[in-house]
Amino acid sequence: MVDLQPLFFRFTLATTTTLIFGQSIGSKNDQKDDFAENFDFASMISALRSRLVDFYWAYKPLRYTLACKNVKEYADGFVDRALGESEKCAGKDNEGRYAFVEDLYHELQDPVLVRDQLVNVLLAGRDTTACLLSWTFFLLVRHPKTLSRLREEIQSVMGDEKHLTKSLIQRMPFLKGVLNETLRLYPPIPINVRFAKRATWLPRGGGLDGSSPLLIRRGLGVGFPVYYMHRRRDLYGEDAMEYRPERWEGQELADIGWGYLPFHGGHRLCLG
């Protein structure tokens, strides 16, 4: 038995840092483990602090402060490098190299703001993708027929190709169905909260039977569990609790709309 999840987290850390920093953290072996450990710890404590809402400040262990400092210093190094390289290579061909940090700096012109945005993107891009991969493999080994069909599709599309490209992936509809179904049953953000900027109302949820309109006062937090919504039988049928990627084929879920929110939606769509 092999625990794949730690490998997936290393993989997504490498791919995400390559995109946003222009260099994979995996190529800096002396800092890789230190950064990953501090990033994971800071993420865990931040999640715990969020549960305290307005009293988040009451829980701030020393190790959390040091971990945040380490993550910020690491990101600061890439911001400084991006500034130096953009000035040195202005007007020159970058030979196909792309780093999100450079575009972000040109847009914001504020090193601290750029650093904070990079850490935000890193958190969104790394954890959500690693969790998706973990749950996908968890489900595939328990559904051998689905795994076999997926393998056949990949082999058919890839042929003798050795490198996977975006155009090849677009020719794998069953792969998309497998990932969609995994995200349906195990969304990376299973529950979230939004706060009302002004007084409003929901069409249902009030009254003794929950069918009357419900007043939402300004500043009130409204939680919504996507995990449960994705398992509603009135949206996904009587087999809503079952893993069935075939449901994404054809027109069965063509009009699902806001009934499928693995990364939520609107202006606060998850960056992952």
C-alpha cells in the first residue's frame, strides 16, 4: 500500500511555484522541506483561527508567527528577483519563460501586495489540486470499470505521444467526467461563508417549515455546505450518493448551473 497524498502535495507545490514564481521549489532542495513544512503549519493554524471569527487574534502560537515569517521571506525573495529581472531583461525575449509574479508586479507595483497575492494563489493552487488528485485515485481504485474505461480513453488519445498537452486533454471527455464527479462528491471547499454587504433576503429558509423568505441583515454571515448540495437527490437523481462519472455525459446535467459549485462562483471564484 502506498500513501499517494504526500506525493500529490509535493507535485502540486512544484507545479504551482513554477507557474507563479517561474521556478519550482523542488529545484531548491535546501529550502524545499523547510518552506513546505512552514507553509503547511501556517495554513493549518490559519484555518483554525478562522473558526474563531472575530476572536481569531486570541490564538496565535509562536510557531505560527515564525512559520508565516518564513513563508513571507521566501515569497519576498521571488518578488525582488522578479523586479530585478524585469528591469534587466526589459525589451528582451524571455525564451518562452513565464512567471506570474512578473505580470503581477507590473500590474500592482507594490512588493508587499504582490507577495500577499502570490501566497494566496499558492494556497489555492496547491491544496485544491492535490486534494482532487487524492480523491480521484481513492475512487478509481474502488471502481475498476471506471478506471479501465479511463485508461482506454487515455491510451487511445495519446497513442505514441510522449508529452501531454492541453489539446490532447480536451479530447478526453471521460477524464473530464471523472474529475467532475470527484469534485461533486468531494469538493475541495466543502463549506464556506459569505457576509452580507447590505440587508437582503433569501427566498426560503424562514418560518416554521423553512419555506418562507428569510431576512439577512447587513454583516450577517451565511454558510453554505457545497458538500451536501452536491449530494441532493432532487439535483442529481436517486443515485446522488454514488460515484458515476457517466452522469456528466450527454444532457443529464447540462442545466445544473449553480447546483454544481466545486470552486464556488461569482466574483469570489476560487483561484485554484
